[in-house]
Amino acid sequence: MGVTRRSLLAGLGIAGAGGLLVGDTASAIASAASSGGTQSRIGKVASVNGSSVTVMVAGGTLIDVPYTLGSQVIPGDTVPLIQAGNQWYALPPFAGVPSDNLIANGSFEDSSGNPDTSGWDFLVIQNTAGTPSWSVNDAGTFAVGDYVAGTKAAWIDCSTTGVGSDCEGRLRSAAIPVTPGETYAGVASVAANMPPPIDYKISGSFAVLPLVQVDVGIEYYNSAVATSPIGAADYGSVPPVAFQYRLMRCPLAVIPGGVTHIRLVVDFSAHDTDTNTYVLVVDRCILRKIRNIDGTLAF
């Protein structure tokens, strides 16, 4: 039988939510480092800095530690920490939708695991090949991975029918009230039902282009009922990975003046010379407040 995440954490002395730090963490870290012993802790990621993360542990202590290669961490994630010799390391974050998520329905299912579309709407951006659509279906049909939030996920369908086919749809969360000067982070876990095409014929020559593209971003609005954004933070854009969830981050959004609400958006577009139905599976959508107006951490 393989090693499960539960048994691994138990071996580190981390039982889960009940294993939160107590006491003087800074002293414990210093003591462990000087003695060369092994310690385990839990903290929250304050920032991601290239190959390391800054983690906040009990009492507000901030420590900068390396994290596991391939880990997809974001500010606000709860991570286990383990100390080996004189060095602390951050392990991959706990899965699931966190309790501080500002999106009420980030996993597209109700408390009983049934499909739930509440709190989301969908815009048709391009439909020269076929009208894009969305629905809520099984999360694991096309993808498996650590970032599945539950049994259901949103599916965005985009069809192509040959040369010049363009199909694009945009999934948007409900509007979240904000104050200018605050900082927010948004992510979504996405997977595709097939590998995207590699190249595209343009004017008789071939060019490598992102023909199947996912953009995750935070859009700005000037009221709760506005349907058109007045701006947006930079989008995180990559081709999706087939059959495996990939965590898509958008750059941190510092709310500008005149903005009263924000929405997390997932935009999916397909442009192909062949006839295909591309499906993007979307799960674990998270929108978090990271910093207050005065720059202090919001968690």
C-alpha cells in the first residue's frame, strides 16, 4: 500500500487543522536549528519569492524557506513545514477550497456534492465555429490531480470546425466588494480534454501560437451590478495541460481608485484548422484578500 498524504503528515506529527502552532514559534525554530533536531510546524504562505516562500507561523513570525519543486503555492495557502538539520522546508499545501475564499461556490457543488452553478455567469466572446457553453459535471472525467476541490467541476466547451474557427467563452464569479489600495490574489485549477494543437497555418506559413489558451484574471467593476469591467489586473495565460489539473495564477491585483467590486474570470479560447470539441475543466477557484490598505497582511 502506498504512502498517503494523511500518513505522511501523521509521521511528521501534523494531524491536520488541529495541528496549528502554539507557543513561541520563533524560539522553537531557533532551538531546532541549533540542536539539529527534527521539527514540524504549520503556517500560512505570505508571499512566493521564486524558489522560496515566506511563511507566517504562530505569533506572526515570518520565515523564508525553500518549497518543494513542483508545488503550486499561492499567498494564503496553509502549508506543513518540516525541519531537517538546520534548514526548514515548506511541503505542498493542503488541497480543497479554503475557508477564507471570497468566492462562495469555488468548487461548483453544493454541500451534498451536487452540481451547483450559483454565483457564476458565462459570456460568449467569439463563436465563428460554434457557440461556447458551460455546465457542471464530474471533476475527474478528463483530469486527476491534487487540486480537485470535490466531485464536480465546471466544464467550458469550445468547438472548432476548420480553418478560421474561433470559439471563446468566459466564466465569471459573482462580484466581490473591495476598497482601493487592497491587494487580492486569484487562482483556478484547470485541465483539458485533449492536447492543444502545436502550430497554426497563417498566410501560407507556420507559426507556433497558443491556439488553445486559458486566461485567469481579476476584473475591475464600479458597481455590484455592472456587467462590463472598467479594467483588469494582468492575466495569467498558458495553454492547458491535457488530463491533469494545473494551477493557474493571475498576478496580484492592487485595487485602483474608482473600483468597488472585482470578479475572478476564467477565459477559454480555441482556434484550430480541424474539427474538434475542446473542453476545459475548471475547479478550485479561489479569490483571497492578501493585504490591507496599509500593506499589512490580511490573514
